[in-house]
Amino acid sequence: RKEVEQDPGPFNVPEGATVAFNCTYSNSASQSFFWYRQDCRKEPKLLMSVYSSGNEDGRFTAQLNRASQYISLLIRDSKLSDSATYLCVSLGSSNTGKLIFGQGTTLQVKP
Amino acid sequence: NAGVTQTPKFQVLKTGQSMTLQCAQDMNHNSMYWYRQDPGMGLRLIYYSASEGTTDKGEVPNGYNVSRLNKREFSLRLESAAPSQTSVYFCASMRQGASTDTQYFGPGTRLTVL
């Protein structure tokens, strides 16, 4: 079983739709979680960190449920520019900074 | 402030050839990482360096060697390239220390081994 698992999709949604991605992790000792965005053939870039209390950044909301060991990302009012692959990431150890990546969920927003 | 830079951007090798991928960061980060990314798979850690002078194996180290030349530079070497090493290679760096730290990635090197 992979340490971080995501549904690869693709998720095809119309502009303006709300879409949610879930991710599960197996290591209960994982300390921190992130969502990264990766555009085609480009490097991953941090979208947002995920906190237990939940956090929001504009149209994006991230939630962490430690009891069920899953992380979610909600995108409201989808834009064409949101089309990308979204990577769910856990930080295994803050001493080494080793990140564990899910395989990514592909989102395609259509006009 | 260039962030993380990688050279070359593209490379084609024949089986058995060797090459070194270069990575440098100008953010004074302690930790540096090398990943590979293959279609349909997430990023997999090859090697990392938690601080200058140290290196450790990641998930897929076989066939690779690394050198942490100084705080800024972390190189990845393929001694005898194989077709299975065809991939996109990303270098990353991280300040390290806080659980909220994030990794910054270079633009990647696209390697094809024939």
C-alpha cells in the first residue's frame, strides 16, 4: 500500500463548478501535510499547507482529519487556469524534510 | 534570486554513458533533494542531503550517486545510464527545521536513455 494515496482522476468539470479531492495517508506519525500543484511538464509548486483546524486561501479550502487519516482539497468556482495535477504530500520527518508524494489527481476545467 | 536551478534542461544518452545533473540553490537552505518522476507515478526520492556534508538514500537510489559539493550545490550522477532511468529529474531544497517548511523545486531535467 502506498503511504499517500490519491484518486488519479481525471476530474473533468465545467467552469464555475466546485470540485473536491481526497487523499489518504497510512503513517499516523506524519506531522505535516501539503497540497502542491503541478502544471504539465513543470515543477511542483506549493499550493497550500494543511492544518488540523482547516485553512482557506481564496477559492481553495484544505482540511485534515487525523482520526480518519485523510486530507481534502476543495476548489470553488473553478477557473480554466485551475487545470493541473494536484499532489497530496505528507512530511514524514521534520529532521530530514523527507516528503512523501501521492501520485497526483488531474483536474481539467472546461469552458 | 533565482531559487533552485538545474542543468541541463534536456539530455539524451546512450545506454552505458555517464553524466552528472547539476543543481544549485541561492536561498541558503540546509536540505536538498533529488527526485524522479515517471508517467502515472508520484515523485520518488532518489537521494537527499539534510545538511552540508551529509547524504542519505531515498526510495530509489540504485544506479545513482550524489555529491553535496557545498551548501549551495547538490549533484546527481549516473555512472552507467540504463533505459529504466529515462525520467524527469527534479531537484529541491528546503530550509529545514519547522514542520511548516516547504520544498522549492527546480525546473527539472528531462533525460532520455536510448
